[in-house]
Amino acid sequence: MFRCHVCGKTESRQELVSEVFDIDGKPVMVEHIPATVCLHCGAMTFSRDTTERVRWMVHGEAKPIKSIQVDVFAYR
């Protein structure tokens, strides 16, 4: 049974999410990642298989489907 690692609630749903990872100082976005999302706080949890596949993708084993420009802001 699901229990959120952030808030402890047990209600969740399956979603496809996007996440930005910092790979060697470069932002890399992965879209359509299957995740379990807490309905209370929105925390996302990924299966071990999903985590390994994303790791394989972002460390150069897959080709990106597109590139985008990203604005960067510094919080001071």
C-alpha cells in the first residue's frame, strides 16, 4: 500500500510527469515519466525500474527528442 514519504497520507494516483535533472551542470528534462503522486501534497514517487530507465536515458544512452531554451533566474 502507498504511504507518502513526505506527508504520510495514503491516497495517490498514477500520472505521467515531467522532471528536470541537473546532469553535469546542464538541465535535462524528461517528459512522460510514470509516477505515483500523493493526492495530499503532490510528492512524486518513481518505481525502481522507472528510476533506472531515466538514469540510463539522461546519462547519454538515449537521444533527446527535442531541445528547448530555458530562462535562468538567480534567487538572491
